[in-house]
Amino acid sequence: MILTNKAYDIMKWVVQLVLPGSATLYFTLATIWKLPYAEQIVGTTAAVTTFLGIILGISSFYYDRNTENRVE
């Protein structure tokens, strides 16, 4: 699957900022307000974030490798 630069940038922003920030916010609020499933939600978010980060890293690696071989 080939992503456009815009799609890649959006996914990178979500993976690096939105997901970790949301997990931190929920964990903090869950601790203060006794909301349910804090550990499960944060653990799931961390797993998804890690997986997506790996996928984006692999995608970036192959993109960089392919652009280095191009002659323009």
C-alpha cells in the first residue's frame, strides 16, 4: 500500500502525538475520577501506537531506499 505524503504526515502526527496524548489524558482523568478500565485502555492504546509506529517506520525505510535509487 502506498501512502500519499499527506496521508503519511497525518498518520505520523496521530501516532506520535494524538494517541499517546489521549492515553495520558485518559489515564490521568481515570485516576482522578475513578473512570473504568484505565490500565486496559492505556495498554491497548500503547500496543496500537507501537504497532502503527513500526508500520510507519518500515514504510519510511522503504520509501527512503526507493528514492535514493532514483535518478532525476
